[in-house]
Amino acid sequence: MTASSPIAERLSRMIRIPTVADRGPEPFEQFVALLEELYPKVHASLERERITERGLLFRWRGAAEKDPVVLMAHYDVVPANADEWDEDPFGGRIDHGWVHGRGALDDKGPLIVILEA
């Protein structure tokens, strides 16, 4: 097995947290803590505001307030019936650079792209 990229490893860790709405608040709090761990510079440089119990807003202030840009993603996922998957939907397995699991494409993958940038 070849070594995977650090970004794939981070996405794998995100997928392993089952942020499914019907599972209660704990996975969401774990995910927020993971974001703080994985992206300390984001947390040190941007303002973070909690919107309701699960929403996060990061504000990166520019030199001017006009013409703002919004980058959006979500980290909640729909339930996954393990019987319908060939592998653990929350396993975050990495295979040849591809990260497998619930949320890899919708929408933890796009979230990590924003945070990495």
C-alpha cells in the first residue's frame, strides 16, 4: 500500500465522525473539535461564529467590506445503511488516493478543499 496524502488522511478522519442529524449533537461537537485540531491557522486567523447548534461561519476580513465572497459547504450527512454499502460508510478507507465513505463527495470533500485553500 502506498502512503496517502495528508489531505486524504484529514478527509478520512472527517468521514469517521458520523455527523448524521438523527444521532444527536455529540458527533457534531467532535467534528468541530477536529476542525480546530486539523486547521489551527484557520481558527487563529479567521473569526468563527456558531450559527445555531451546528452551523459555523468563518469570516476572513479583507481590506474592504465591499464585494464579499462566500464559500459554503456542509458537514452533516444523510444516514447510511451499512447493509447497502460494500464497506463501512464511516470507515474513511483510503485506497489509491481515493477516500471512501459517507460525505467524501457531499460535502466533507468540498469543505476540506475550502479549508486547505
